[in-house]
Amino acid sequence: MIFKRIKSPLLRYSLIIASLFIGITAVFVFSIYFGVWGVLPDKKSLAEIQHPRASEIFTADSVLIGKYYLNDRQPILYKNIPKHLINSLIAIEDERFYDHSGVDYKSLFRVAIKTILLQNEASGGGSTLSQQLVKNLYPRTRNGTFFLAIDKIKEMIIASRLEKIYSKEEVLEQYLNTVSFGDNTFGIESASIKFFGKGANKLRIEESAVLVGMLKATYTYNPRVFPKKSLQRRNLVLKALEENDFIKTDEKDSLMSLPLALNYTDYDHNSGLAPYFREEVRKRVLSWCKNQNDQGNSYNIYTSGLKIYTTLDYKMQILAEESMKTHMKGLQRKFEKSYGNSAPWLTNKDLILKVVKNSTAYQNLIAQGLNEQQALNALRKKKVMSLASWDGEIEVEMSSIDSVAHYMKFLNTGSISIDPGSGAVKTWIGGVNYKVFKYDHISQSRRQVGSTFKPIVYTAALENKIAPCTYFSAEEVEYKNFEGWSPSNSGDKDEVFMNYSMEQALSNSVNTVAVKVLEKTGIENVIDQAKKMGITSDLPNLPSLALGAGEIGVEEMAGAYACYVNKGRAVKPFLISSITNYQDSILETIKPTISPVQSFNEENRQIMVEFMKATINEGTGSRIRYTYGLENDIAGKTGTTQNNKDAWFVAITPKLVHVTWVGLDNHEIGFKNTSLGQGASAALPIFALWMQKLNREKAYNYITRARFMKPDAAVVAMLDCEPEKRDGFFKRLFKNPKRKKTKNFKEKN
């Protein structure tokens, strides 16, 4: 053999050992190449690389407000990536990128010499961008030095294959669309939007340097978490650009002097603008995807990169949320003060226990095998926790039972505004804090609507030929055939002697008259009228229907009230206008759902608008004028349910319908008093504060300056009557104001 000819034993054995090492290494490499340690992707699979794409949700004015994803990624084309970003990447990560074919053997040799022989831990890595791309596409799954060596060789082989399939530009495109920027954010486009609030094609050179600098260690150089380290890393990238002749020294110096300026937006499901709206859109798109897939298509909201264009108005939603928070924070303070130390969340142990037993924490403990007492004992243990408050999150030490009591006292809200002509949703507020209260009071809730149902009663009356100047006595009546039920008024007791026109009775929300109007109209006729106006909820066939005993959703109420400014036609509120794929090809266009027939005639529509304008001008909603100073054309109705459990306000303008509900999630707790819990106090201010803000925005002049059409002369004539009439002297003389009239409620056939 050749080794026997070598006389020096040391040299001979060294060569034998070296040959064995080379042979074993070659066998090892070939075993990896031929898939002994796992099948390598072939050229076909590498040529068909597809990246999961996050779906995006946009407002009507094309503002990105949210994403749905498993991994936050929006792949983009090479042509949309700025040249300075490419240069930054090459300068700091792979200077010889254009000189190698996937594996930079020169750099590998350099790293080997410095790391192995010179023990220089700061020698850097030898991985090319192509190898890093392979690592992104096929993440390592095993630990240990042996498996690290296998993975490294695999990545080198696959990188070489990649560069035979893709051009250098395509490799860069693939790399920048797959690389992680931490926080479940992948790809340069998503990172650019998250950290700088704009697409990658609009990045400035210093911003590109920040993002490229993160790639060495996404957490360590995260500009939001460690701005100082990120700035240092950015400047290192700028120096690398200069050293590689991509920029001049004076430009580098100028750029390094710039401060770190972020426009950070985290598209977190629990935070950001309109979280309740975004969740409802998600549910509806999931349903759409299922229907599409049933028809043979293949769409996934989390991976297909859908673009969902909604009806939401970005600025209006911002202003609506601001107004809600301003009012609800003050209302919460007054609400808690009104109860003082006698608050049910402090003193009603039975109610607290009931709520605790319905909590997820309690149910989980029971599911683990604990009995009732053991579960309650576990929940009584104190620990440090974060609680939501109107002053931000607070850290306290308390038990889980105490935290349940804490959240019991929170007032909540559901608020929506729509275009009455189409039903397009302009604003949507499903609650006060999505992170804590996931329940959406628009899409999920049905609450008694109180006096906001009265306009439907009066509309039905007009449709059944009851003249608007018909007078009804405000006297209380006890209805024998309904177990002595006796609706009352909250006004002056002298009302027993008063007779109100329909306009006066509605604008001042006189309960006794509303029931009498219902009686004269017929319950079935009123229910039919509600259905014509788009109300789909089951309504009680009872006299209390006149006072809003029916439980109806906020969306339904908005669609029904739209009739009054939409030529009597009901609309169905809708949230999504269109859905496209990531290439902007339209997949679905949603058309408004507008009733093809009028719910009531034009004459009665005009009359009802005048009735509800009176509500705002001098009735229960008049604080719109005297407290908030609004001079806009507004009609509307307040509503308050029994025991002050639910407060409502509906506002109608020529171009907008707004509905607000305020109350507590727990039906067993209401406002302490009517002065605080009535619709005019608890719900109306949310709209009023919002309208004040809209009045200051010229962009919304088409809404705020819109005017109701003047009623026809015939309508004006029909409304030309005294608002109220007082009983004559002899009738007052012989009527006992303390004695209720007793009769049967006449159920009209």
C-alpha cells in the first residue's frame, strides 16, 4: 500500500488518520445527501415554495386596523423592496452574496481557522443568506452537536440547490419574506408595518438599517424594547454600508446622527382600534371561508392572505371610542359613589357567590376534581394580579373571588352607528374593554329596549289610522286581565288630569299613554309593524311591549330606526364591503340589504320624524341642546327599563343612525336611581360627545350639516294642535287622583 512506502511512522499514521477522517466525513456527507438522516427537499418542492400569508382587515378609507394570522406575514415582491434595504442586508449579513453559489467556502474556512485554531468566539458565522433562508424554510428540530453538524450540512446542500433554481434577486425576496423579526412577525413587510407604520417600499435608509440590524438577535435589538441597543446596531449597519461603498462617509455620519423614531403598531387581537368589530368580522369571514370551501374553493383566514375591506370609518371610530371612554369613566365613578358601602358587589354575598360559581376559574377547578368548598377555598387565596380600571391596569394583591367582585361593578356599553341609506356600519363599540370583557353587546346581546320601542308603537298607530292629534289621558290604569299590572309615569302626579297629543306623549315618554296607544292599535299590529321594520327578535304579546319589555339587539334597533330617514325602508347593518385575495382580485362583494317595500307610508314617516325631533328639542332628549349645545338636525328617543337595568339612546340624523346601550352584564344589578340610570344620563352623552367631535371635523360636514327635509304642508296641518289638554273643572272635581282606574286591557282582534 501507498502508506507502507512512507518511512516516517509519525507521518504514515498521520496520513492514515487524515484519510480515515476524510473518508468518514465523505461517507457522512453522502449519507446526508442521500437522505439517511432525513429526506432533503428536491428541486420541484423548492421551486413551489409557498408562504402562509396573514389576512388583513381595512377600514372603508383603506386604513389597516388588524390582521388574522398564525404567523404575521405579508410576502412582497423583490421590486417593492428598497435597494438600500437590500444593500444593508448584504453589507451586514453576507458581503460575498453575489460571489458564491449558496455556500461561501472562503468565509467557512475563515470561520473555521478563527474559531477552531485561534479560539476566537467573535469570529462570526459562515452561513450565507441562502443558508439562512433554508434554515427559515426548514427549521431545526433537534439539539446536540451531532445533529447540529447534520443540519449545517443539510442547509449547505439545500442552499446550493436553491441557487440553481432561483436568481439572486429571488433568493433575497424569499429570505426577506421568511425571516423572523420576533413577536411572531415574519417578513420585511409585516415588520415594516409593525415598527414604522408603513410598507417596506416606503422605508427610509435609517429605518431599513434598524430592521436589518434586528436579524442578528430579534429580541436584543428590538427597537421598542431596547432602543439604545437598537440604535447602536443600526449605526453598525450604516458603517457596514459605508465600508462596502454603498453610501459615502458624510451620508453615513448624517444618518448616524438621526434619533430612533418608531411608529409602532402591534396588531394584537386584544388591543388596537375596534377590537370588538374586528372579532365580529373574523367570525363572519370564517363563515364565508367555510361556505367557499364547501363549494370547492380553498380559503383560510389565517394563511390565505385575504384582504377584508370593511365599512368602518377610521376617524369616526377613533372619535367614538374617545367619547365612550370619556363618558363611561365619569359615569362609573358616579355609579360607584351612588351605592357607597351598600354596593351589591360588596355586601350581597349570595350574588357574589353565584357569579363566582359561574366563573371560568371556578368551573376549571371543579373539572379538576375539587368539590365546591375546595374550589372556593382555592379561590380565596390571595395573590398578586393585574386588574383593569379606568385609570389603566393596576397591580394588587387579592383573591380571585375579590377580582370577580371587582369586575361585577363595571358598567358596559354597546354602541353602533350606521349609514341609514345602506346599513353600512360606521362605528362599532361592543364593550368597554375587550381584553377583559370579550362579550360583544352588539352582536351577542339582547336586552330590554325600554322606551326606544315606543316609536314603533306610535308608527303602528299612525299606520292604523290613529290621527297624530288624538289625545290620550295620562291617568294610571290597573289592567285586571293582566294580574293588576299598572304602568306608571315618572313625572308630575298632576298628570292624572292631563291628556296628551301623540307627539307630546312620545317626546316626553309618557308610559301610561304608550300603553293606551298600544291598546288602541292592537298588540299584533304593533308586532307586525316591528317585523316590517326589520325586528326579528321574538316580542312578547303583552301590554308591557309598549314600554319596551321585548329584548332586541343593538343592530336590529339601528336597522329599524333607519326606516325613518330611508323612505320607510329597513336596512340590515353590514360590516364587510368586499374580500379580495392577496393580489387584489375580488373574491366577494357584499351588497346592502335594503327592504324592497316601505315599512310605513311617507306621510307617517314625516310625522314620526317630527315626533322624535320634539323629543330632542323639548322632550326627554333635550339635554342634547341645553347641556351639549348641539344645533345639528337630530331626532331620537331615550329609553330606560324597569329598575334602571338598561339605558338606551337612539339618535337619527339625515345621514346617520346611532344606537347606544349602557348597563351592567349582570342583570341583577341596576343603577341606584333613575336620575343616573335613565337613557338621557347614561347613554345619550356618548352620542352627544361624539357629535361634538364630528362637528369639529370638516370631513364630516356632509353628516353634521345635513338637514331633514321639511315636512309636507299636509303633515304640518295634521300636527297643528295643542300639545296637551287639561281635564275640565268638573272632571277634575270628581276624579280622585290617588285612585287608579281599573279595567280590562282590550286585545284587538
